[in-house]
Amino acid sequence: MPHKTAKPAAKATVAKPAAAKPVLAKAPAAKPVAPKAPVVAPAKAPVAAAKPAVKAAAPAPKVEEKKVVTQRQGFKANEFVVYPAHGVGQILAIEEQEIAGAKLELFVINFIKDKMTLRVPTAKVANVGMRKLSEPALVKKALETLKGRARVKRTMWSRRAQEYEAKINSGDIVAIAEVVRDLYRSESQPEQSYSERQLYEAALDRLSREIAVVQHSTETEAVKEIEAQLAKSPRRNAKAEAADGEGETDAEGDTDDTDGDGTTVADEAA
């Protein structure tokens, strides 16, 4: 009898571990908490989408500022013009700018050889003397001027230099041709002084640029044409070219004075 009652007690102890299994099943209950995180992420998307709406409004004023103008005061964009102080240039554009609170229309002129861009108010074109290119007939007249006899005054060089500079900066193609003619020296004639050479090259550059653009040729070809015309001009006689000393006799037999910088020149022709 005592042995039979002991067996059921052992079974009761075995049954206790089985009751612990439901405790392990509570751990998976924490997994449903994870899906709550994606609920916060969609709320950020509307905030990011609102930013492009502000940027899209900014370009609107820029379109209003741009005004396409192709012609003013008889001058057109991409046209070659002559600006007296700098020679031949090309109008790149006609633009509007605000300066000191006032809006101004400006010609944007590019001088390729000088690597310079100049902005000139359209309202002051007449004051600065800007003009269109010379007509072919006027270019022909300038070339004919080169064949004439040099007219050099018997005055101090400083005064004559000022007159030459005024002619070069006048923008008058015939006046510029006169400077080239008067300062030209052939190989058989006395060399030019440094200041004479500078003025001669400045006048030659202005003249050759305009002739090249008008005739649709290169500047080198224009210089050759100018030099060919100069070669046809009257030369001093052999006695004048060989003369030494302070004075020199010109083709008419007059004796010239030596100017301030030591350069001997011919009298002005009658």
C-alpha cells in the first residue's frame, strides 16, 4: 500500500514543468509594436514637397527685366561702327541697365583687336561722334588722298603732334588718311622719330581697319593697299634725300627748319 501512493506524487511533479510553457508564448506579443514606426515617416513627405513651390516663384521677375532690343538711334545689333576714340568696333547688343536708380539703354561695343568692350548710352551717340562705316565712295576718296603730296607745317613738333592726334580721334576717314600721308616715310627718306612713328602707326591702324571691314578683306590686305597708294605719292628729289645738317631742301628748293625733337620736315605745299 505505501508504494502505490508514491507513484501518483511523482506524476504530479512532472506535470509542473508543462505549466511553464505558456509563459514563453508571451514574448512574441512584443512584435506588433514595430509597425508603428512607418506611421511617422509619411508625415515628412508633405513638408519636403512644399519647398519647390517657393523656388518656382523666384524666376518670374527675371523674365520681366530682359528686353530684347535690336535697334536704337539708327544702329543695329551685330553692326560694325566707328567710335572716334577707338576706331572700328562691333555692336554686340543693346541692353538696359539700372544705374543710380535710373534705367539706361546702352550699346555694348566690342573692339576685338584691343580686347576691349565699351558701353555707350544710346542717347549720347551723337555727342561722342559714333558713326556708321564709310561708304565705298568715301573710302576711295581716302585712298586717293594718300597719293597726294605731304603737307607738313613749319611749326614746333609738339603743336603738330596735337593736330595729328585731333585728326586721328576725329573719326573722319579722310582726315586720318591725311595723317598717314604726311607722316609716311619711304625707305630712301630719313627715318621717323619715335613720336612720329607712334602717330603714324595709330593712324595707319585706324585707316586699315575701316577699309578692311568696308571692302570685306583682311587688315593685312588693307595695309598693302594703303602702302601701294603711298608709293605713288611725289617723292623728294635726290638732293633733298641726300642732304645732311640742320636743314633739308625739299622738292621746291625751300629749306626746312629742324623741329624740337630733331626731325626735319618739308614745307607745306602751296
